[in-house]
Amino acid sequence: MEGLKMEIWDLYDRDAKKTGETWERTYGSFRLIPEGKYHMVVDILIKHVDGTYLLTKRHPDKDVYPGYWEASAGGSAVSGEEQLEAAKREMFEETGLKSDNFTLVNHSFSDKSHSMFYSYLAVVDCDKDSVVLQEEETVDYKWVDRDGLNEYINSDLAIQSHNNRYKKYFDVLNTLYVSDLDGTLMKNDKSISEESVKTINDLLLKGITFTVATARSLGSVKHIVEPFDLKAPMIIRNGTAYADPKIMEVTEKALFTKRELVKLKEILLDLPYNGFTSIWNGNEMTKVFAEGKHSSGIDKYIDDRKGAKDIKLVSDINELFNGDVGYITMIDDLECMQPIYDKVKESDEWEAVLQKDSYGDEYWLEICPGNSTKAKAILKLKEKMNFEKVVVFGDSVNDIPMFEIADSAYAVDNAIPELKEYATEIIASNEDDGVARFLQSIL
């Protein structure tokens, strides 16, 4: 910075109030600041909208941490500056970059260096080659992804005291956040509020990784998630498939084996009356029903989807089990569903969930291929994307397995009592934007 040796600092007390005193900066003079008084220092971690982070290498002649890498810029506020004003100036002077998207992620003090720190995250949308290094401050730079940032954090040439001030943000950055849809992220009228969309998109821009895990099909979920800027794969059909939220295509799916379908056909004798199979056809599933009389739950399901291209009625019951069957659904009252569920659960060759409809009185029995639950899909995604922790949100019985495997699990206030027993904490209801409000509180 120009005129470094003639900087004048304001001094502050432990309550971050100016004492009315100033301090002239010279080489190492911060060590002589009187006890109980502090000068203001700003940190700026710079994140590009593409998800990468800027690292800069400090000048070898710096009096503090010479030659160390830093994420990304920072320095002392000069007399008369407010913290955000100082952060914007330091970022521009050291990198040539500007932003109006700053988030304060930490405020702390160091008695050793007599420093009062304001640590910011700044999001930029710029040409990544437009970084201009300040001659006296930095000598090199690079953009790194989340894995590269983690590698830097654990390196010998990282400023650990600086990284400690960003610990909360780094913890969030290395956590996978997963929410159920119906009854959790979605309101009772099946909508998602504009406030939830705005809040979550803002957090996605700041670096959190958020996705959904739902029993819905890709076609059913598409219009729901379109307002979100999701990047991580979505978990659909209760964990039997993954879908790319950008191109809306299924990227991986589980299927019943022919042997399993033979067994299920013998068990599910009432399937033509109160159920249907879902058979993969490219990215979508065709719902195959037997012709004839149906339960009121199935009649309602079909009536609600009149004219839908994915509904197929067949006269031959065998056609319910032909092709790439990935899901079996039965809808009826509890008296009918409970004994069928009990029979299905006698085998561990497949997964089964029985739960009350979020929007009605019927009970849904959903049967999936083995090892295809939300919980198992989340753990697989966590490992694949190299996350340290998983945080989940839910409301119903089919969310219990993912609550059991999560590092933290949050039930919306409207969740069933059984799920709340597994919850780390109860948050606001789906009607009150509980998921978005909680996420907003972490950053």
C-alpha cells in the first residue's frame, strides 16, 4: 500500500469503540500498542461466482508472514475508515477487484497483535485474469476450487490465525445440506415462498452446497427446483436415482432385478387394485396401472393427472412388471396398507416405507430396489463430493433414516412426532420458511 510507513490508525477498546487516540504505523509498531487497545484489521476472502476462491502470495518483505499464501486480501484500516470501507479499499488495492456483495463472517480480537478483526466474504463476478497485484503487498495469485482451498488451509504456508477467523465459514463450506421437499421446504399448498428462494440462492452464491432429497420423480420435481441455482445432484425417487439440476437429466438410477420382481409379484396381489409400478423410459418414469377398479387413493392419483403422458393403463397384469422397474407405489387406507407393508418388510432385498400422505388421509407404501434410500444416497453423495459433514431437514417417517446418518438433523415444527425424536433441533415450520431461516442463521 502507498505510504505504508506513514499510516495512521484509530485505536479501539474491547467494545469496538474508538478511544479517540491514534497510532502511527511503522515496521512492527503494532507490538507497542498499549494493553487493552486495538487497531482495526480487515480480512477479505474472495469467492468468484463460478465457485472458486482467490489465493494471493504475500510479499517476501512483509513484516508479518512474509511469503505466505493468503485467502485472499486484507490489511489495516486507516484513521477515519469504517470496516466495510476499509475492506473494499484493501481488496481493490491488493487485487484490483471490486464487489458490492460483502458478508461479515467473523468479528474477533487478538491481544497478542492488538488487533480487532473484521473478516468478510466478498463475491465477485469478473474476468479471473483481471487480478492486479499490489507491488508492495503480493507477488502471485491463483484461483482454487473447494478442494484446493482445503489443501491451502492445511498447508504449512497458510496463515493459520487468519484461517481460524474463517473457521465457521470453512465448516459451512465443507458441509452438505440436504432438504426434503413436501412438508419441509414446500408449504402446504405445494409452493415455495419467494423469500425461501431468495435466501437459499443468496447462500448458494456465497458457497454453501444445498440440494434436495425427495420421493418425487424428475418430472414432478423439475418445476419446483427451477427457481434455485442448485449445482449438487438431486436425490429423487426416495434415493433410487440422482439427477443433474442444471440439465434436468437422470445421471444414475437403481432397478429391481427380475428375480426381485417375481417375488414382489407374488407378494403384492392387490397391486392392480391399489398400486402401480414406475418404469424407466429415458429420464422419466412411466406410471403403469392395471385397468379396472381401483382404490380411492389410486383413482385420485389418476384423476389429478388426467392427460399426463406418463400414465399408462394396461390390461395384462404382467406388464406392471416388464421393463426397467425402479419403483412400486401403493395408495390406500392404513388398514389395507399395514399388512402389505409388514409382509414386504420380511425381506431385506428391497427398501420399503409406509407413510401418511402429506396432503391427504391416504397412506402410501413405496417400495424401492435394495440399498436405495435417501440416507444411503446422501452418504454416497457426501463421499463422492468430498464433504466432511451432512446436515438434513425433514418432516416425515421416510426422513428418519437420513436423520440417523446425518451429523445434524433438523425437523420442521410441523414434522411428525416420531421424526422429532431423532432431531438435533426443531426449527420453524414449512409454512414459516423454516429451512431457509435456519440456513440464513449459519452464515
